[in-house]
Amino acid sequence: MKIKLKKGDLVQVIAGDARLEKNNTGKILSIDLAKNRAIVEGVNLVSKHTKPNAKNPQGGIVKQEASIHISNLMLVEPSTGKLTRVGRKLDEKTNKLVRYSKKSKEVIK
């Protein structure tokens, strides 16, 4: 399966626990290609218990993002702010594959 989302894309969660995660938007921080999962900023926050260390001398409970499956994410179109599916097509000028919005047919940068 080809992953059509990239690091830095603005996405919305379209499935999951309705009161916690569904309809939240955020920027993709990283993608794990092997597991088809992504970490999205501010979505799927979990509490992690940490020991004291140099970065956090007190230790304690830290909130951090956990990964979410790619199939539960949908790209937010940059120009209109609506959800869209992503396609790939060959650009005539550069002869390279580019991503485009299937709703508006615009190329996604």
C-alpha cells in the first residue's frame, strides 16, 4: 500500500473514539512506513511515567502523542480547509509524480 500522506501535512482524524480523537486536526510529526502509522500533533495523547533524568529532573507523568493508523487520517485541503482524498499523477512540465486533491484537482505542495 502506498502512503499518500507526508510529514508536515495537516490531517483530520476520521475514525476512532468519538469523544477523544475523532474530528481532531493536527500536523503529521512522523510516519512509520513499516507499521502504516503516523504521529499527529495533539492527537491520541497518552500519559507516560518517566524516571528523573537530565531533561526532566523531577520525573513524573508526561503527556505525549502516540501513533495512529494511517487509514484513520484524511488530508485537509490547504486552499479550502475541507477534507479530500489524495491522488498521484504525472506532471507534464517536470515529468515527476505529484500529489493532487481529488476534490478540487489542485496540486498539493
